[in-house]
Amino acid sequence: MAVPKIVDPYIWKEIEEEKLLWEKNKELKYESNQLRFKEIDQRNRKELKEMDERHQIRLQEKDERLQKELKEMDEKLQVRLKKMDIEAMLKIKQMELEAEERLRVIELNLKYKSQE
């Protein structure tokens, strides 16, 4: 830049130096802000990672609890099914015995009628 004739060269030099300092200050502020944003971003990422890890642990614990409950329910159901199977087999056996008894009665009746 050309030095205006009205301005003293010493004052013009101070103005130029001030301008350079202002530019340098502007750059430093920008860099400082960038570093601060980077630190904030890193801290946020770290916190997010920790939150995610805690969430994963809670999910795993919940899954384990649900698996345990499911296993217990399955065991109870198996016991019930065995009980129902036994009851059904007993009912069938009882019906077979009743049918055999009726068959004997019928055979006795036929024998009795054939003797008459």
C-alpha cells in the first residue's frame, strides 16, 4: 500500500503494525475457538461412548433377566405338561378298566341268557 502524503510515515507504520496485530489476534482467536470446539467435541464423544456402554450393560442385564424368567416359565410349563400327560394317561386307563368291566358284564349277561 502506498503511504498517503498527509500521514506521517511513523504513524503509518504504527497503523500497519496495529493492522497486522489485529489480523494475528483474529487468527489466534479462530485457532483458540477451533481448539475449544475440538475439546468439546472430544468430551461429548467420550460422554456419548460412556452412555452407550452403560446402555449396553443395562440391555444385557435386562436380556439376562428375561432369559432367566423365560427359562423358569418354560420349566413350569414342562411340569404342567407332564402332569397333564399323567392325568390323561390315568383317565385313559380308567376308561379302559370301565370298558373292560362293561364288557364282562355284557359277557356275563350273554352267558346268563344263553343258559336260560
